[in-house]
Amino acid sequence: MSRPTIEGAGVNLKRALGPGEARTADPFLLLDDFHSDDPSDYVAGFPWHPHRGIETVTYMIRGVVEHGDSIGNKGAINSGDVQWMTAGSGILHQEMPQEYKGRFQGFQLWVNLPASQKMMKPRYRDVRKDQIPLHSPEKGVDIKVIAGRSNGVEGPVKDLVVETEYLDVSLAAGRTLNHRVKKQNTALAYVFEGSARFSPESKSEIGAENAVVFGAGSEIEIQAGADHARFLLISGRPLKEPIAWGGPIVMNTQAELDLAFEELRTGKFIKSR
């Protein structure tokens, strides 16, 4: 079950994955679901803050988040858009949700970077809604492919440091998705509408605001409940490396973490290239 959490300058959100799940969900560190009909829950936003050693993936379902960062990017993440930001050696950015009429909803996923790439040059990718393919392998099954591949359809986010598949799946009532992942990869799902059963043997349904981390294997079978189901389906190759985590910075050792915060204090955090 996701946990109520307050982040940024006072954003109320639900945390589906966090430090307690980092080993189980490797290479994924964090998954936050921010949604509300009340702008006071989110408009305070996430003012300027640092990241190092990770990638942040922001996916908007409904609403707008304005973005700015220390490498010169500025713009808006609109409904259906994705921002895939590689913090690498260090970046400062802000993410400011805009007041939205109706239900505002988005997600942020953190993908860990391997030790060999934690100090890589930062990069930023904007992916617009119309660049994300939607395919329907059968009636009642709709899949948006953000990264990776599904039924031969490839997502627009490529050349990733960590092999990642990121799908937004909608199933009509009672419909079933059969999906293959690489056997060695970690796979997880996060339900945000309706409910679903996540194994053929299960008689219980998992409802909205719940994450499921799958066990070993290469076949995933998910069946929508009596209404419908919409969920994120994410998989990636685990890093199996030490994790030293301090707020928005994730390194491999405490010494690296201490250095990052010392550089932040002394103005040496942003590396010139």
C-alpha cells in the first residue's frame, strides 16, 4: 500500500516505493503518485533542489508541471507528457505544478545509475504525448509504450543507461494482459485506477494506490477486476550495487554522499564540461 507523504514545499502525495523497497525493486529507488482534486495539495510544488547519481522520470496523466534546471532547460510537462532527466554528476532543478481544474495526477520514478555512470554529464529529455505510441494488441487492452518494447512497438525514450521498460496499461473489465520480461529483470506494477489480479492463482484483487513487485520469472499475467484496471508496468535490469542514499542524492558509498553534500555547500556541485 502506498504511504501518505509530504515532499517539496508541501506537496501531499502517495509513496509507492521508497528506501525500504530499494533492494527489492533494484534498479528502481522511488515511485511517487501525486494526485488530488484540491490545488492546495500540490501547488506549493518542488522548488529548486539538487540531484546526483540518479535519473528522475516524471509522467503526467492530467495537469501541468513547469520545469527549470541548471543546464538551461525550461518548459512545461503537460497532460500525457514525460520528462526523463539524468541527473548524473549533478543538477539543480525545480518542478512546479500548476493549478488544474479537476483531478491532477502524475508520477515520479527514480532510476538508480550504476557506479560507472553516476558522474556522467547530466541530460534532459522531453517526450510529448503525441510521441508516445498507443497500441492495442487485442480488444480491451491498450498500452502506451514510454520506454522499452511491447508487442514489437518501441517507446520513444531510447539509449538509456539502465535498461528500462515503462508502460501505461489500461485493461477493460475482465481482460487479461500476458507480457514477457527478461528473466533477470526486476518487474513491478502500480495500480492507479480500478483493480486487478496479478497472478492466475490469486483470488484477491489489488486496488488503486498499490504497488506489486513480481518474483523471478519471465511471464507476467494480469487480469482486470470487475470494473477495469489502469496501471504502470515497469521493469529493468538490477544493478546489485551498494546504495548510499541521502535525500535527493544517491551514491554508492557514504564518502561519496558526504562529498556531494560538501560540494553542494561550497558551490562545487555543478560540474562544468
